[in-house]
Amino acid sequence: MAYKIVASQCSACGACEFECPNGAIRMKGDIYIIDPNKCTECDGDAPRCVDVCPVENTCVRA
């Protein structure tokens, strides 16, 4: 299962995009989204998007 970004909480800071090892995160409009086909949840490691997001509970398991 992939992660997703809660749009209403996304501050569009961009921190997550550059941390994603799979290139699954991109800007769409004025928020970031995670492509579920590319997200591997960082292959068992702590998800990097969760670690770098400044807004708690914005990157969540879908």
C-alpha cells in the first residue's frame, strides 16, 4: 500500500519531493501528490516523506 498526502494539510514546502527515492512525489496545482504506482513505502525503512514533512500527519498510509 502506498502513502498519500492530505491535500488540506499540505503546505507545499517541497521537502518531500526531493527526499523520495522513487520519484513518486510531484507538484499538482498548488499541492504535492504521491503516485501510488511508484510509492514503495521506502521498502520497509521509515518513509522519508513522513520524516521530512513539517506538518504532522500530512503524509499518511493510504
